[in-house]
Amino acid sequence: MEVIRAKRAGACYGVQRALDMADEVIADGSRAYTLGPLIHNPQVVADLAARGAEAVGSVEDICWEGAAAGDASAEGSASAAGDVPAVVIRSHGVTPQVLAAVEDRGFTVVDATCPHVSRAQHAAAELAGEGCRVIVVGEAGHPEVEGLTAWAEEAGGKVDVVAASEEIPEGLYDPVGVVAQTTQRRENLEAVVAALRAATPDLPIVVDPVMVATSGAHLLPDDAVEALRGVLRHASLITPNLPEAAVLLDEPQANGVDEMIGQATRLLELGPERVLVKGGHGHGAESVDVLASADDVQVLHAPRIDTVNTHGTGCSLSSAIAALRPQRDSWDAAVRDAKDWLSGAIAHADALDIGAGGGPVHHFYRWW
């Protein structure tokens, strides 16, 4: 029998991070517990246990005389004990109820939830909080999926877990939000999204790729940018600002209207039906945007208003377009009316006088 040995073997980033965090806890002889094994490797789990990091099935399985279940302030609880053991949350993450139980029993929490999983948890909760029915694409019963479901449900959302597009429930109502188990294949996620779109073919989708801050800082890692490129073909309209358009195309930032038109045209090749390149990061007396589709390219002008209170202008414009599209006969009308509203919101921003530094635009200037 031929044995072929892999050149490389190891753990993923999230698991390795959790192992490193557990090692830091027990390095000085401190006691720790992990909620479930940190890695699917019995030798590594046994080694951790021998060095002071024991895997347990639940918080209730931790036997420590200083823990007072449900009352961390009771006599003999963590606040009165000298050596408080740590509970390491593994990379899959946990439900908010489990996290609360760990804190209530007085343990030191070492949250080794993979940052990618944390981002998915926050997204699930945010979607639910916005009134979405949340579709979790993943393996039912998997700890990460159970966590995603629980975070969305705690925020008041109804949740469906689907492993493939065939499992999408009937009778879905709008709006629907989608999050995925972080180990899902991109092709499976895209198939679920495509099936959801097919169920609502006339639903306009505006994608605002919030990738680059006003400061110039990149908000997404490279792999997330690549994944975002794959999503754009599902969009009715994408609304990148000048730095974001450059990142999506892996090109220098456009300088001037002609280059903006060129980038808008090339962004159409990524699959969206329309592109609005927002020129708020540009210079000059006018703020110039470019709206492009397969049939037409329009250059839209608005006066550039002298104020430092422009926080959230790009997001506000994209949201206004999405809100106005069902009320207007065309995308052109929705975009133009949204730009008119935003110009007024910026012009009245100084009246808010909120906090220090650059403040928000005045979204409600037409009413107060």
C-alpha cells in the first residue's frame, strides 16, 4: 500500500488562535476550561488537559468551589475567590445564553471566537434587529450554526437553517437576510442567494460596498473583497465611492470624470445591472457622480458644500436610493431625487451641532 504524506498540516487561523490563547492562560500554571475541544485532535486536547486546560461539555460541567451558579456575588463566588479559572470560548463561538452563564458563574472569560465567526454573529443579530427573516446557510446542529441562530433569535428574528438551496422554505416574506457558516463553500452560498433572488425576481437590490473609510483605511481583508466581487452580479445597483471602485478593480483611484466613467464601465463587467460611482471623495466646486448601465452613462452634478459634517454621506445616499426606488418610475429618478435630498441634508448638517469633530448629515432637515 502506498502512503502519501501531505507536505503541510495544521489548524486554520481561528483554531490556531484559540490554541494560542489557551496556552497563554495556562502558561503560568493557571487553571482553564474549554467549552468543547478546541481542535478535532485528541492528542492536542489531551496535552492541553494535562497542562491545565480541560475540555468540558457545558458550563454546568465545571466543578469549581468558587462558582455560584446564577449568583456571582454569593459567598465563595469568583469575587471572593483567589484563583478564578478561565473559560475559553472556542473558535466556533457560543450562544449569548452560554456566554451569559459563564459570566454569571464568575469565571474569567477568554473569548477565542474566530473573528470571522464573530462578524457573522454580529451580522445575524443586526439583520434580525432590522426586521429581516434570517437564513443561515450551514450545517444544522453545528456549534457555529447554533450560535448564529441564537444571536439572531435573541435580537428578535425568525431564523431558518438551510444546507442547500433546495431547503429554502416556502412562503418567505421580505425582507430576508442571509449569513453563512464560515466554512461553507462560496458556491453553495451563491446558489442559495440565487435561489432567493429567483423567488423574488423583481426585488431591487442596492449594494453599497463599505470597504474604505474616509480616512483611507481599508475595512475588509483581501479575501473578503474577493468574496464581495462575487456578490456584485446579484445587484441591481452598486454604489462604490472613488476609493472603493479602485479597490474593486485593483486600479489606482480615478482622477476626473473621464476616469470615473471608465471605472464605472469596467465595474459593469463584474455583473451588476448598474453602477453609481460616488464622487464625494473628489475635489472641486462640484461633487460629480457617474451612473452607468449597459445602455447609458450619465454624469450627475451637485454643488460641493463646505462643511466638516459629512459623516455617513455615502451610506446615506445609497440608502436613500434603495428607499426611493419603489416610489419612482426608474433608477434614474431615484438616484437624482436621492442626490437632491442628500445635498439638502449636507447643507443643513451644521445645524445639528452634535459632539466633536466631523458630524453626521441632517437626515431629517425637511421636518425639523
